[in-house]
Amino acid sequence: MSNHSALILLACFLAVLVAALTGAEAGYLGRRDHATYPAALTRGAAAFGATLLLFASVASTLIHR
């Protein structure tokens, strides 16, 4: 595996890790706000998806420079 491939895999791993932590935090905070479990899960899933979308758009912008 080349250094370039390893760096891309590391960046993808970090993006998914940050997105998962953001989703978990949003779900936890939703539950602390007395939301039902499905509502808190929906908040967490939306935060996870939005974070991955943000990482993808930043990566796309950086690639096409």
C-alpha cells in the first residue's frame, strides 16, 4: 500500500469517526432534552449524515482545486 492510499484511508476513517461521535452526541443531547428514543435516534442520524456530507463537500472542493 502506498503512502497516498494510506493517507486517504486514514482521512476516511477520521471522517467517519468524527461523524459517528457527532451523531452519538446529538442523540444523547436529544435524549437529555426528553425526546423519545426514536426522535433522539433520528436527530443522531441526521447529525451523522450532515457531518459526512460536510466532509465530502470539503474533500470535493479540495480535490478540484
